[in-house]
Amino acid sequence: MSSSPSYAVWALIGACAVALWIASRTVAGRRVVVRPAAVLRRLATDPWLRVPLVLGWAWVGWHLFAR
Amino acid sequence: MPDAARRGLERPVARAASIVVLAGYALWLAATTPFSSPANILTAIAIVAVVTMATIRWPAHPTRMMIAEAERPRHPYLGWVVLAGLIVAWELVMYLVRGSRSAHPTLSSMADAFDRYDDGLKAVACFAWLWLGTAIVRAGTQATTRAADRGAVPS
């Protein structure tokens, strides 16, 4: 089976992420979506969400570079 | 020299120094082989450093930083939540569907291929991960004035 459809969906998701990031940096887009830094600040200053945020970051590093 | 002016000079210098340190560490980490002791130790040191900094700098009872009412979109985080949902859903589909991993790549398998391709690319990924760790620590530090400069208010 070809891997092209799978990669195409990943590419589409990546394009959506880039589009959101660009939108969050424009004046018009800021009325719809906040910047990634605001999302990070919201998560990191929440007494509960900050724990999975750090654990998730640690897991990603361990999974990608160590194991 | 006034304090504010001195801080204004110190901040870019500190930022440049931290970028150099992170880049050096990323190059070192990228040169290790996964599943080896050096890779485990260097990754663990970075994790322990971020957890330690967060423990020291983050308040025990934080005040949630929200976006100022005047600047707040109707659903400020919706776009990012939907994106995260899409990533998780597609990752699960790729992971659970029957067939070879090359036909159904997950984020991990793509990252592994990316890392194998070139140590330079792996160093970029290491740097991004380390930088995100420092960004998380900074974001959770209750620097109200800095956050307020960017339109955040305590909830």
C-alpha cells in the first residue's frame, strides 16, 4: 500500500499548523486565534495543566533522543 | 546607569548566551546514539534541569494568565485545540491501522527517519526541544509585568 495518502494528511496538518501560526501573528488573525506563546503561558500558569505540560515535554525528548 | 536601562542591556546578552549554550548542548546530544548511555544521560540532565528550574521559579499557587478582555478572540484557544486533536487522532489512526510503519508513518517514525538522515537535522530537533523546555519554564514564571506587556491578565 502506498504511503502517499498518509504523508499527504501529515503535510496537510503541518500546513494547518503553519497557517494558524501565521494567522496568530497578523492583526486580523489575532481576532480569531492567539499566539502559541499565549497558549503556552495559559498551560504553564494553570495549577493542573502545567504538570502534564512538563511531563509531555520530558516524554517527547526521552522518546526522540534517548529511550 | 538606571536599573531599567541596565536590564535592557542584560536581557539580550543573557538571551544570546542561553542560545549559545542550548546550541552547544543540542550538538552534543545530537552526536549521541539512541539507546546508549550517553544519550540517556544527556537527555536526563536536560529533563532534570528543566524540572528543577520549574520547581524553583514557578509559584506553588499560580495565577492563571489569561488574555486581556479587549484583545481576546471569542474562542482564543479553539484553533490550537482542534489542531492538537487532529494530530492525536491521525497519530492514533497511523499507530493502530494494520500494515507496515513505512506505509503508515507516525510522528515517531518520521522523527527517527529525520534523525537518521543527518546529525545536523537531529541537532535542530534537539535545539527545538531544549528551547521549548526553557520557554515552558519562562511561561510559568509569574513575571506579571512581562506577561502584561503582551496583553495577559491574571484570571
